[in-house]
Amino acid sequence: MCLVTLALFAVMSGGRSVYADKPRGYDDAMRRASALFDDKKYEASAQEFLIAADLVRETDQPEPELEVRALMKRARSLQRVLDKAALRETNRRIHGLQHAQGEHLLAALTGLDLGYLDCEFGEYDTAIDVLTGSFDLFVKAGKSVRAGHALTRLADAYRLQRDYAQALTRAAMAMRIFDRKTKSRRSRADVLNITGIIHTDLGDADRALVLFEEALTFYGEKEVFEKADVRLNIGVANYVRGDIPEAIEQIEKAHGTYKKYGDPQGLSRSLTQWGFALSRADEHEAALVKLREGVKLAGKDRVSAAYANLYVADALLATNKTAEAQKLFASLLQEGDKLGDRQLQCHARRGLADVFVAQGAPAKALPHLRKSLALVDSIVAGLAPVAGSFGRSRRAATYDAAVRTGFAAGDPELAFELLELSRARSLLARLGVRDVAEQLDPPAELLKREAAARQAVLAAKATYATALLTGRHDRARSAYQARLAAELAYEGTLDELQRHAQKALPLVRPTPAKMAEVTAGLHTDQRLVMFGVTETRAHALVLGKKTKPRLVDLGSAAALATAVDDLALPEADGAELTDAIAALRQRLLDPLKLGTGAKRVLICPDGPLAHVPFQLLDDAREFAFIPSATAYQLLGRRTRSAGTKMFAVGDPAFEVEREGRKLSTFAGSSKLDQLTGSREEIQAIAREGDKVLLGEAAHEDAVRAVLGGKTHYQSVLLATHGFASDRRPSRSGLALSPGAEHDGFLSVVEIFGLQIKTDLLVLSACNSGRGTATHGEGMLGLAGACMYAGAPRIVASLWRVDDDATRAFMEVFHRAWRGSKKTKPTSIFAALRAASKHVRSQPKWEHPKYWAAWVLWGAPD
């Protein structure tokens, strides 16, 4: 358009440009452009500013500063008309001119806007390069606050690229800068908002909501659009956590602000999220109206338009308009390839797979599912073991599609492949390489921050405990918020430590085992049952060495979940308990038709089935949980150690005085009771040469030191309080005595960093076998963390256990498993059966709640 306009001027002046006198022509163009801008004729003013810039470039001796001036004013006009494509190119031209002039700091500032615009067009690699350059320049110039702004933009760019590990690292770096160098509330709010979005993407909505609420407190009254964006993000976080009504209410609030101030971009985003929330509530027709309106308003914003259309395709599929859905998913896959957006590619391929399944052609779905599963693995690669593991909706959705496809095809081998591909591979990678990988030493600065964050948590916990004693609710509430903030900050440092530790581990992705290999490795009296539970249906694949593989439809997933909940151990009793056991057996085990020859059953659970005490349903068989068939093979290859010693920890002192300081192991607002029974339990089973830590000696520092030593123990027994959080597995852990360096709460996140060298780990604690059972991720909790840390088999509990009954159970179990001078060692199964039989034989402990909680995870011996 610029060349056409210049040619027109040349014709009107008889072949001689009216701007022949370039300096005067420049001034004229700038005056014309400014007048048009004042008249709110922004498109015309943008064109005149471009003419002025081009006039400077055409002179024999260009003055770059005049060109930059004209381009910057053009950018201001383009911002008013939301012409992002032209704005992006204008900023790129300014960026190059500034560098050419040696104005590198100005170029770095322009780079912040340019990187943002590159992200808007899906050019994430380009954005990261530009923003990294700006960050480096700010650091060299000592402009730390500006460097923080670059890091904030980088965090968002990595998030959009779905590299969440890098995104979290950049966001944490930015927050440290703003905490140290600036009082800018806006800067803090921006980082909190970006970090909240990252955690929402990863499914950790609870953590995200805390960050969003804090961001709102930092934004000022004039920052209405920023606050509306946070409201929209709060809405998204709420539907991720399943609160659809609250999600729609928050989205509506954001939508009202965008509408009031005439923000088409905001309206497009809010309509898209509103439509998606309506789809989650099965109001698909209403959702389509909102989504299609959002697509129209997205305009030239390719990324926003793509995701709005993605949800349109989902709604079309949900209303059985498969042909329309297929066409749209296919076009979106092409768009995802052009944008390099792995999440868009993953979702589009998953949608195409669902279309083919709905059309009765599951074989066509298979290549899309394989690529979709590989994409979702690449998205979560590099994260800390529990980071983003809280209901990763994208992995769960891909997993559901894989299960639907595998069982819809009626092909056991295909179902096996898709189930194995869908299982979380982080455990497989660790099991495959942990014996040869070397841990990198974390940077001293990172360790220092981790220690400071840990001390801040201890101080916040102490303040909260004191506030509770005062009876003043306002003080307690304020102290609780401070404690939560400190815990979140500490979790952030632990995430960083885990990400650093993973650099020492090769990104090994063991090839999933073949079904024939797995069945060949089973004993004739063994059966492997792999469950697949989607949002709507429950399925099972039953494998045996000499039996034909069978696919079993277990019916409604909701009905199965209800049957599991109805068992309600340990509360249920009498006829209610008997009926619940019979109902669950009828719905879960009877359809499997295991046969009399199946004495030992390996359960690869899914969803709520990881919390089922299978032994209670069928006492004639032996049951063990395994993460996946491939993991079972890897676990089975590890030879039993010749070691005979036990390391036992029990009856920790939860309130101690060390180095003149009174320390206590904190667990919510309650005081932890001493577990004297666990002391008696260990004293009864310990032998000469065993390593035993009791009372104050059972502190976290010492336990970590022993577990981190070179000794490979026959067994490790941790007898203490256990805490399980189904919503936040990272808050699960074991209570020990506080040490000089550690607070006495050994969390799941910390266990992931240990190297546990033992043949058997016994978690003699309440709820030690519980956790979050996530589609495609397996069990995320204490047992899963300990297996990740190296324990090949774990005995754990599914609910709160009685102290005295547990002592009796463990004494019999260890005597049977370890053997004695008079008796030979038994198998773990035989030891568990003997312990259960002994406890239930006591009239006071006859109820299953006293003995049925104990389950085996991992490879049977």
C-alpha cells in the first residue's frame, strides 16, 4: 500500500514526488499523521506515519532516529485498531534499527513487545530468541527490573510452547528479582498471574487460585483489563477443578468488563472459555453459540481462533455431528503444525481419533493416538515428578481416548498397547536408568534458597499455631494465609530442585513391553488384570500365560465408582458392609472370570480402583498392585539382595529441643500423638545388627542420612503417622522427629529425591497407600513416590489404621517374611496372609478395618 500511495503522488506532481525535499516532506507527513491521529482516524494515521518512515529510509543519508520516531508513532496508531500483524512487523523494524544504531537497551525494550506479538502469532521459538536477547542485554546493563519483565514474558512464551519446566523456572526467577529489587505491585501481579496460568494448564487449580487471588490484590483500580484477565483465569481454574457454576460466574464477570470497555480480544477469550465451560456442563448447543461468536471476534488472532474452533469441534462431536467435527479437527491439525503448537496438535489428533471411533473405524484412530500420546509426553517432560500431576486434564483426555479406542476395536493386543502407552513413563524411565545415572549436585544458590524457604515455612507454621491459641479468628486467618504462601514458595524451590535433578537422568523412554513378552513372563497360576476407566465406561484386559486374552466391559464408570465408595471402609459395618463387599465383588471381580487356576493376580489399577482392598473381595487369591506391565518387567529384573538387615524407624518424638531451640513436627492445627505402639512393634521384631531409630533419634536428618547411605537393606520399616492428600499429593508425607536441618515432615516431593536401597519398604502408617489416582499417571502418593525412589515392593495401608492392631500385624508379618532360627522365610503374600489371619482371629479386631487395609505395591518376591 505504501508503494501505491507514493506512485500516486508522483503522477499528481508530473513525475516528481511532492516529497522531493525529503526533510520537509517528512515533517509534512508527520503533521498529517498526527492530525489524523487526533481525529481518531487511526488506520489513516498509521499509513501516514509509515510514509514518513519510508521517506527517511529513501534519503542518501538516512537519519535512523527519525525513522524510529515515525515507526513508534505508527505503532501507537496500530495499537488503537488492534492490527497485530502490522504492529508486529513495525516493531520488528524498530528493533532492527535500534540495534543498528547501537541503541541496544532501547532494542531490548522493543524486544519485550515484539516477543509478546510473536507469541500472539504462534511464533514461540522466535519469541523466545527475542526475549532471551532482551533479558541478556538488561542483565549486562544492570537493569534487573527490566530483566524481570523479560523473564515474565519468557515464562509466558515457554508456557505457550508447552515447555512448563522452563516456564516455571523463568517465573520463579522473575519473582525473586521483583521481591528483591522493586516495589512495583504491577510486576508482582503479572508474575503471579502467569504462574497461576501455568499451574492451571497443569491441572493444579487449587494452587493456581491462590496465585490469582494474590495477583488481584496487587493490581490497582485503574488496571481494569488486567483484573478482568485474572477473573477470566479464575474461571478457567474453577472449571479445571470441576466447579462449573463458579467458573461461569467468574467468566461472566470478566466478559462484562470486556464488553463495557469494548475489548474484542477479551470478548473473544471470555466467550471461548464460557462456551467450553458450558460444554463441560453438557450444554453443547448453548456452548456452540458462544464459541462461534468467540471465533468471529478472534479475527486475525490465529491462536485464539484455533482454540475457539477446537472447542467448537468438541461440541460438534458431542452432538454426533461427526462429519463436521472431522473436517474441523483436520484443519486444526494443519494449523497446529503451522503454529508449532503441540497442545493444539495433541488435542486435534485426539479429536480425530474420537471421530473415527464414533464412526466405527478404530483402526484409523490408532496412528493419531500414538502421536497424541507422544505429544503429551513431550509436553510434561522435564517437570518435577509431582509438578503438574494434579489431574493433568490433557493427559487424562488423551488416555480416555486411547482406552475407548483400544476396547472399541475388540483387539486385546491393541488395547494392551494403548493402555501401556498411556501409563505415565516417568517411573519407567527412573526404573530403567536409576542404577547407572549420577545425580548432579544442585547449585549452591538453589540450595541456599531452598533452606531459606524451608525456614520461612517453619516460622509461618509456628506463627499460625500461636495464632490458633489466641482464639482470634482474624489473626488465625491472616497467619494461615501467610503459612500457605510460605508453603507455596517452598514447593516452588522443591520443584526447581527436582527439575535440576532430572538433568542428571537421561530422558529415557523405555519402549512399552509387548503383550506376548508380558504373558510369557507370567507363571501359570498368575493373571494380569489391566483396568481402563474413562469418564463414562470401565474396562479390563485379562492376561494369562496359557489363557486367551480377554477384553471385559465392566459397565458404567460412575456405577463402579459408587460401588467403591459404598464399601466405605473403615466406617461400614454389619449387613451394610457385607452387602457392599458382595456388590463390589459382583461388579468388579466376577465379570473377570479368573478361574480356579488363578492363584495370584497382578492388578494394574486405574482411577478409584487403586483404593480397593481386593483381598477383602476374594480371600482365596493373592493380589498385588503394579504401575504397569512394563514397570512390572523392569521391577522383576532387579535381583534380590543378599542383605539380611532391617532399617526401622518408629515412635518419633514430635516435640524436641535441639541446639537451644524448641522444635515440633507440624501437621495442620492438631498435635500429633506419640506412637508408643510403633516402638514396641520395632523392639519386638528387631534383631542384632539391624539399624533402629526411635524417639528423638528418629529425626528426619538421620533418616535421610541412612537412606542415602551405601547399605542395601533387606527391608526398611517406617512406623509413624502418615498423611495423604487426594487433592494435593505433594502435601502427603510421613511425620518424623524434627532435625537440625529438616522439619520432620518427609513429603512426597522430598521422597522423590531419595535413593531408597531395599528389597521391601513397609510404610506402617495411616493412609500410606492412598493418593491421587490419575488417568494415565498411576497412583500419585507415598507408595508411588517410594517406588520412584527405588523401592521395588511396598506394603502400605489404604486407610487410617489402629495402632495396637497394626503393631500385632507387623510383628507377625516380619517374623513370617524374615524367618527365624526355627522357621524359613515365607513369601510376602504368605506373610501378609498370616498377619491378617492373626489379627482377625482376635475378637476385638475381627472387623476388616483392622486388617484389610494392608496392600502390596510392586513386584512380588
